[in-house]
Amino acid sequence: MSEEVTAPLAGKIWKILVKVGDQVQVEDELMILEAMKMENPIYAPVDGKIAEIKVFEGDQVEPNQVLIVIA
């Protein structure tokens, strides 16, 4: 079963801190979302392996857009 990590709010992907294949644990930082001139860390909701990264640094994202898939 896979878990989709979604954007909590609209903003710009400032920094991606993981790559496909990385093992992550709950609360590991996955990326930084810049919104309203603030850096908002996006954390892993589950333990697992990064299966897919659906965005690139610099991308504009909308609320609830899928950013990362953890398997």
C-alpha cells in the first residue's frame, strides 16, 4: 500500500530533500514548500521508501496536490 503526501497549501517547491529509493521514517523532512514568504517543511506521514516524486524544485503547487508517493 502506498501513501500520497500532498501539499497543505498553495506555494512553490523550494527544496526537495529526498530522492526516489530513499528510506524515510515518520516525521522525516521530505521537502520545503515556500508559501507566503515562509518556509514550510513537508514531513513523511509514514515509514517507507520514496516511490515517486511528482514535483520539481521551483514548481508551483496547489492545495492537496500530490507531491510524493511513499511505498
